[in-house]
Amino acid sequence: MNTRRKLLTGMGAAACGLVAWQASTRLPAAAPAAEVTGATRFPNVTLYTHEGKQVKFYDDLIRGKVVALNMMYAQCERTCPTSTANLRQVQKLLGERAGREVFMYSLSLQPELDTPERLREYVKRYRIGPGWLLLTGARADIDLLRRHLGFFDVDPVVDFNDLSHTGMLRIGNDRLDRWTMAPTLTGPEQILSTINHVDTTVVHTAYRAPEPVSLG
Amino acid sequence: MKSSFLTGCSGKLRPYSGSLFLAKGGQPPAAAVQDAPAQASRRTFLKGGAALMAAPLLMTSQKSFAALPPSPPTVPWQAILPDEITLVYGAPLSPAPTEAANIANGEAGRPPHQRWSEFGPQAEPYELHIAQRDDWVFNPSYPPQRTWTYQAAEPDLNTLAPVVFAHYGHPILCRIYNDLPAEHVGFGTPDVSTHLHNLHTGSESDGFPGDYYSLTKAGPTLTGPGGFKDHLYSNIYAGYDELGNGMGDYREALGTLFYHDHTTDFTSANIVRGLIGFYLLFDHLDSGDEHDPTPGALRLPSHPYDYPLGFADRRFDPNGILYYDQVSPEGVLGDKIVVNGKIEPVLQVARRKYRLRLLNEGPSRFYQFYLVRPNNVIQPFTYIANDGNLLETPLLNQTSVRLGVAERADIVVDFSRYPVGTELYVVNRLTHLPDDTRQPYQVVAPGVRVLKIVVNREPPEQDVSQVPSTLRPLRPLPTTAQLAALPVRRFLFERRQNMWAINGQFIDINVPRAVIPQGSAEIWELTSIDDGWDHPIHIHFEEGRILSKVINGRSVAVPPHERGRKDVFVIEGRATTRVLMRFRDYKGKYVMHCHNLIHEDHAMMMRFDIV
């Protein structure tokens, strides 16, 4: 059940789950043609947050922001748990900047299975705090985003295998159209310094503990 | 089955091209003419059942991404390269350089210079500015456009990076100002760290990837931002402490070095922007003076007949503007070869010997260069140095130079063999599959002409330069017993999670993956288990000697041009290369990384510390 190959051949319980979820959420099966906004590099597709909110990818999540995005799925038992725990550390290092100055997003690689409800469970299980949205949507839209984010392999066999999915965290500053990445499995402080690098409001890219709050 | 499948789906095998080149329907553009056709794929793992399973997925793909369109056509042989390269000269610095970072006066927060008392006071001051300009012309067919450059305080606008001539025994204090705009929009970062590849220097002057700086930014391994940073290039040979002669071991001399941005995560983008230039190092043997009367001086062809040539693969968008894809995990394979900043330029030479110093600037393309007549008949030359290091003896009557990214070759060509008016071409016969940045493909004649050489004049004086039969001796290798007693470190270079890893780990600039006692010697075993990629592995700080090469399980002879000292080791396919390394004279943090800049920026780098 770990590969999109199996899902897309339309066999097994996965397909049933897909139908059920689509019925319950009235999500369109696939956007007929993804909207590519003029000057932007990312399609402005519709996604759903783990909180059940409908959002436009570019307008609501990216435009003008410093962001960090990765791919995951709730059933992933190989790299996702470690990656998620690692990104949770990054979120802690970001402190109050998370969700205010730096926005973290995780896109599901198995949108048919990862309903907002399942992603909400995932958020609880990993104690993911505010300022980090888990996202799902129509398969075609997720696939399109995946390619625009550089989360693919040119070898189709590797590309369509969820088990070998990307471990990159796409990091960028949309205002400056400045994009790079960090591995989700490297040290949290390394990831933080890459985020701080593209965030022009930050001078020191290394982690610095917050100033102690004055009690006087 | 494999080939027919691949042929049938060739348009979809390159499913992504970046948003700039989204197809509006119709046929995908033709692949770059100089490269191999798409159906010649050798992705050997795409076999039988796997292909059949993947096929329906390709068919159901919702979108059609076109292959990256080729760069627009250029008119060749319009730009004339200068007869003499542009040099940069020393000049006093204000404020005066200091051992510790001069933070109060705007220097970035680096650690204090090592060996300051030995080299600092007498170091000759140099000044370089990293700047943006908007008027560079790669080719008359393309509009003037933005590049980033290294400039002297009073820039020569004919070059993107002036050449530094340095001499052993004469330290240089190079102050590098970062004048890039902080609010730069588009690919590249205006926070920079200049590495001098491959000087034997303190880590605080090495251009460590975490040491990037600007007025508004401090890299993770700096204590504070700054508009400039001082680099103490001591210009000593490795073996300085070991020999105690105040100079080091002249057998360790470096010759053809280059400086370039090395900022974590952004090296590829910033080099594509233009941040790369030459630094040539001379000594009593290779003195840079063909008239040198000193006994033993090699009297190789010297300036202006000593001419560095940097080759860079670049892609241009349909408007002729430099293109780079910031999010593609494969990078961008350039289909235009930029030579010293120009596409298809002309170098006019006198009828005499020239020393040409060839560098593959990357980001990803490999080359195999030949010198040919207009009828493609191959012309011989003499190969004298690899990776900037003179060989023990010249290799005569050579016909080709193969360069992985960051590899260098110094060759001597005797143009006195040709009458005035003779036209020659430097051609690249090494192809890549279309848009394949992973490894080169095949050597195919006649190749692509990247530089025209015209013998256009008699020399103003008799050519007194020479290529002696011995160049620079090598320190003898340790005995077999001594080698067997050395510690061995193994490094596995592999594909992992859509990126590339060393020993299963990705770059973490804060954590050394090896801690090495200063003064020690070790054997580093560099191994790749994937045949889908070539990795030109660069080890900072000291040169290595190749002890053995095993490719696909078979021991292969080390080719003659790789029997000297090297700083880039191309791991081709499934291979293991054993290298003798020494770590002398300095301490601190350094890196080893793949110099395919896409691999480097996708985490194939590790820090090592000398303690």
C-alpha cells in the first residue's frame, strides 16, 4: 500500500477509501487544468489543511512568505517519522517565528488516504504545534505541486515509488524568489540556518537561544 | 523492450522543466543539438516488468511538461578574447588588516588568522569586490544582462573575474568585499563565501561554506555579519612544519587555482551567476618568467602567453537571458559553453608556444577537449599539469583532455608549427544525454566547437620558452608496509532520498564527520555503489595521491595524467579510488564534497576538522 502504483491501478482498499473520502468531503476528483498564475512559479491549486480549511496554495500559503515545505504521508514508516520529529525540533528552534514569520507545510504523498481527519491525528501523534500545516488535496494537484517543488526523480520507477520519496525540505523566500533546500534528516540547526539564510529579517543564521525574559 | 518503451515515451521521460518553460502544447522542442538523442538512454535499471508497470502511470499523467528548450542560437566567433588576461594587483588596504576580525570596522566575524605573526605582517594587500553588473554580453545574439563578478577596486569591465598572480614565499592578504544587493530577486544568494580552490591555508581563509557573509547576514559559522572578510593566503607549500625551512616542501607546489563562491546550499546558483576566477601560483621552478636566468627555472611559456581558460555550461531562456532552475533536483545542463565569459569566442595567438590552463567551471557538464583543424584533424599538444599541479614529466603528443567539474589541465600548444592565418578549434566531444546532469555519456566526433583559435601574428621576439623533460618531482610514496600501517577512512557516495549522501549522511555544517590529528597521513577510500552518477569529489586543504582505482570490481591502471597530485577525484559509476592524504600545518574546519554543483547543493558534502 506504500506505492502510488498500487493506488492508481485502482485495486484494493485504497481505492475504496478514496471514493469514500471524496464523497464525504466533496473534493473534486482532479482539477482539469491547474492554474498557473502569471509571474509565479507555483500553481495556485486548492488544498485542504489538517484543520479542514480550504486554501489556495500560492495565494494563501506562499505569496510573500518565508516557507519550508516537505512531503510525507501518514502511513510512511521509513523516513517520515524521523523527518517529522526532526522538523518538530526545527519548529521548536523557530519558536514564536513559526506560523508568523516562517511557515511550515507538509504535503501528503497519499492524498487519497490522508484525509484532513487522518492528518489531524498525525498532528496530535507527533505533537506538531501551531504554524505548521499538513496539507492534502486532489491527486493531480498534489502531483503538480510535487513537480513544481522539485520533489521528483526523472526516473519514473523511482518517482512513482512512495518508499523512495524525496527527503528534501524546500525552503524559500517568495518575495525575493529565492529558493533552496535542506535535507529533512540533517541536523535541526542546519535546517534552521538555511531557513534563516533566506529570511532577510534574520542576521545571524546560527541558532541563538532567545533572550531570557526580564522578570524585573 | 527497454529501448522501445523509452523511445515511445521519450517526451514524458523528462517530465519536469520548471515553470518558466511550461509547454503550451505541441511538440516538445528538440534536444540540444550537441548531445546524444533521448532514445539512447542507458538507464539500465528500467527493465521489463518495471517499465510495464510504470507505463500506465505515464499515460495517465495529467500534465505535459516539455523538455527544456535549447538556448537560442548564437552567432559564433564574434567575441575576441583579450590577448592578455586581466590581472589584479596589490594595493594598500584601509583599515589595515588585523589578526582578529575587525568587527568594529565592518569585517565579518571570522576566527582569528592562524600563523598571523609568521605571514600577516608582510602579506601583500589585495582587494576584490563581489559586485553585480547589468551589462555583460555572453554573445552578440543575446542581450546585455545581469551577472555577478569579482572586481578589482578599479574594475576592468572586460572581464568577469581578474586573475591573481601569486608567488610562494609571498603571502597575500585578500580583502573580499561583498557589494551585492541584499534585496536581490531571483536565483543566487547575495551572501557569499569565497573558497580558494585548493590553497593550503587556514580554515578561516578557506571560504568555508558556513562562513557566508554580507552587511546583513552572518553564516552559521561566523559570529557576525560584515561587508568584507579578510583572507590570509600564506602561499606556503604543504610540509611547512615538517621541513621547518620556512617555506614547506616545494614538491607540494600548486599552480592553477581558482576562487569561487562556496556558500552552503547556493554554490551552484552563485557560480552560474558568475562568481568564479583564477589564482595562479608561481615559485622558483615555475616562476612565471620564460626569461628566468635562474638555474633550474622551468621557463614554461609565461604571461601573456600563459592563458587560463574557464569553461562553464550555461542555459539561456528564449529571450537569451541566463536561465537557472532553483528547484530542479537535477539542476540545469548548459547547452552553451561559456569560455571566459563568452560563448564561442576567438582567441588570437602569436606563432609561438602557449601555456593554456583549462578549467571545468561546471556546474555539471563534463568535457573531453580536442584541438582540431577546420577539417577536424586532431592536433597534438603537451600535457604538463593536472588539477593545477605540474606532473613529474610532461606527457608529449597528447590529443585530448578530459575534465570533470573542477578538474584542471595545463597544456602547452606550440603554435609556431602553424603559419599565420591558421584557424584551429577547441572542440568538446564528450556528450551528455539530453538534460542529464548525472554523468557524461559518450565521446562523439567531430564534437562541438567551443573556442576558435586564430594564429594571427608573429611573436614580437623569439620564443625562448620551453617544456623541460622534467617538471616537478613528486615526493616518493610511502612503502607498501608504511601504507599498510596508515589509518583508512571509507567514504561511501550514494543516492539517497532524491539527494546525495556521504556515508548515509547529508551536510551538517555544524558537525564534523571526521576529526583528524594535524600532521597525520591517512588513506581515504572513496566509493560509489551507484552506476547512475559520476561524482567529482573535491577534498579541501591538501592534495592527494591516487593509490589505486577499482571500477566495476576491476582494478584499473591510474592514467598517467592522474599520477601526480590531485584535488578532484572523479568517481565514475561503481568505483573505489584510494587516495593518500596528509593534513599539515593548519587546523580547523574544512569540507569534502562532490563538485558537481547540483550534488554539492543537494547535500553531498561533509565537514572534517583538523585538530
